[in-house]
Amino acid sequence: MSTTETKFWTIDPSNVDSIQIEEAAALLEDNQAVAFPTETVYGLGANALDEQAVQGIFAAKGRPADNPLIVHVADKNQIEEVVTHIPQMAHKLIDAFTPGPLTLILESNGSCASNVTAGLSSVGVRIPDHPVARALLQACRLPLAAPSANRSGRPSPTSAEHVYKDLNGRVAGIVDGGATGVGVESTVVDCTGDRPVILRPGGITKEDLEEVVGPTDFDPALVNQKEKPKSPGMKYTHYAPEAPLWLVEGDLDFLQSQVDQLQQNDKRVGVIVSKEHAEQIQADEVQVCGSRDHLNEVAVHLYSALRSFSTETIDVILCESFPEQGMGYAVMNRLKKAATQVITQDK
Ligand code: TXA
Ligand code: MG
């Protein structure tokens, strides 16, 4: 694609500047693509009602056309404008968790451009909880289709610098609102059936959802890799760092032995470990990504850790495994997708 001049704005989320928001909103109203922060990761937004505007997102990201986009809206009324109806369980989820890191899959009423939903009869909607995202949505009064603002296949961006590296010259604008909060994307919940089904784990845990709507299932494809995922995007390579990532299931000695073996074969090894293990591990580069006791912290730092290694200095990245509980479920889902292999210690 030809290069575009990308405009930049830096906005303090605690004191949102309306002039800058108006400028960014004007580009969105002009059907151009603008990246902005949400509470999960940065999104690349465009008018969800306009096919050409949405096409600009697919082109900038290099995203496969069969992967539908999430529509971001300002409030519940705006959800009603793009769906046939809101089932009871979705009402409960919206009231309990939005604005927030939750995407609901509902029956589409056909208002959004057909490339938003990639031809599906359903549409993903979410009300983000970030002052900059909310101000933009209010200023342009458009539903905004917005996938994560990374080149397709790369880790999602949690800072404006990440977006700049992937999309400068490919999008009309980037709004820098500082680092995002949650660090992994929203939880995608299918509400078109009898009970809620989690298609992608994320910022709201299964336990959180069950407190509000009772028994909630995981899409079988999340549990068994042979199943076809119901969320089209879940089948693609995702979150991949520059160097191959090996996910290591085992204790710290096992992780160290894997580093040692690679180094003996002249490989430069980067590791991603928890705070608890950082002092004890020896490797060429060590990235700390939060505490094993606070998996929310690991989520916050995960993508920037994956992005921190360059093939100029590192040949292989090893990452420790985390417990698949609470936010650990989303963290491990992303790591398994990012990894080229999983290495498991013999018991
Ligand atoms: O936190 C987030 O959700 C971020 C921020 C920017 O809001 N957005 C995000 O979008 O992660 P994206 O495009 O990277 O991921 C959207 C996911 C994909 O796995 C896609 O397949 C799924 O949602 N999805 C979207 N619409 C769907 C639908 N109608 N049915 C099933 N899955 C859908
Ligand atoms: Mg994405």
C-alpha cells in the first residue's frame, strides 16, 4: 500500500483535550483510520458503517478478510442500533461489566458494513472504558470498527510507540494516550445461544462472568486444538515476537537447563520470567513481566515483553508458564498462540 502521512496527538487521559479529540474525530468522520488507546490494548478505528473506511483497516494491518472486527460504541443505545435485539444475559453482562473489557457477540441487524462482520450474521460489540476512546466515540457519534492496532500476526500494542512501529505511514492518525491498562484484549462472549460461551479469554475472567450470568462455557476450540474455533480470528498466527518463542512448562531448573543447552549451541537466548524468578535465571537478556501471585500484572506487561526482543541480539525467546486461573487463562492463551513450540519437563 502507498504511504500516508500519519498525524499524531498526545492526550493526557486524566485531562482530555477536546480540540485534539475533534481533530482525530474529523478524520474518522472522513472515513479514515485512526489508532487510539482503550483500556485493553490500542485499537485501529474506522467508521463501521462504511465499507471503504473499514477496508482501510484491513489494508493497514494486512489482516485476513475473513476475520471480523469488533464494533466499539459509546453506550448501550448505540449497541441497539447495530443488533436485532439484546438477549437477557447480554443485558446483565452489559450492566455489570461495561464500559469495560468485554465484547458481546449478538445478532447483527445489518447496519454495519459487511466487511466488519466478514459475512457472519452476528456482530461483536463493546463499550470501551478509556477516557480517550470514550471522548472519540462521543465526538464522532459513529460506531467504530477497531481491531488491535498492530500489523497482523504481531503482539497487540499496549503503547503508542508499539503502534508507531507497526503502522506509521499506513494510517491517518495515532492518538497517544499513554500505556493501556489491562494489557490483554477484551473477553469475547457469544450471547447468541442459550448460554454464554467464551470465544476468547481476556480482561474479564470466566469466574467474573459466572457470578453475573451463571454457568458459562469455553468454546471447545479453546480447550481442544483440534476443534474449529467459532471466533474466526482465533485460528491465525498471533502475537508473534520477532524471534521464535518457546513456552516452557516446568520448574526453574528445567528452564535454566533449556537456556544452557541453547547457549552451548551458540544461540543467544532471551527469557521472559516472573519477578519471583528474575534474580535466579541466567540468560543473554531477561525480561520481567510481573508477579506469579498477581497474574493481572503479567497481563499488563506481556505484549511489551514479547516486543522487547530483537533478532539483532536474540535468536530464541524462552518464556515460563503461568497457572491457568483467573487472568492466567488469557495470558496462557496468548502465549500458546505466540509460541512456535511448547517444551514440557518430564515428570
Ligand atoms: O480489547 C479488544 O477487544 C481490542 C481493543 C482494540 O478493543 N480489540 C481486539 O480486536 O482485540 P481484534 O480484531 O484484534 O480481535 C477481535 C476478535 C477476533 O478473534 C475475531 O475473530 C472476534 O473478535 N470476532 C469479532 N466479531 C466476531 C463475530 N461476529 N463472531 C465471532 N467472533 C468475532
Ligand atoms: Mg488482534
